[in-house]
Amino acid sequence: MVLLSPRAKLVGWAKVELEAGETEEITVTLDPNATLHPLSYWNVNTNGWETASGDYQVYVGASSRDIRLTATLRVRRAE
């Protein structure tokens, strides 16, 4: 069982149905300018949304209580 941080949030998803033993490659695109501002925080000094560089833990599963895969996403902010 993987315990998710209280800060964990859903920022993208794709529904895929697979037979036992079947695999499929899935791409989920994160738009930093989307309404929910995935991977962003509000910077009070600049009065705007910013994406912090760093490593983010990614969880893949059937639900938040059924995590089957984890990976690290490295974000480098373009200057």
C-alpha cells in the first residue's frame, strides 16, 4: 500500500482497459496553464502562477487507494 501525501493531487488521467498480461503505453499531457495549474504554486511576490523546478513523485493506479506504479518526474523550469 502506498500512502499519498495530503498535498497529492490529480493533475491528469487516462482510462485504459487491459486484459490480464496486456500492456499499453499511455501519454498524459500536463498543461501548466490549465485552470487547476498542475505542478504550480501562486507566487505572492510576482502575483502569478509559477512552476517550481524539482522532482515530483508520480503515482499510477486504478484509484488513489490502488497505486500500482510510481515514478519520478523531473521538472526544469525554462528561463
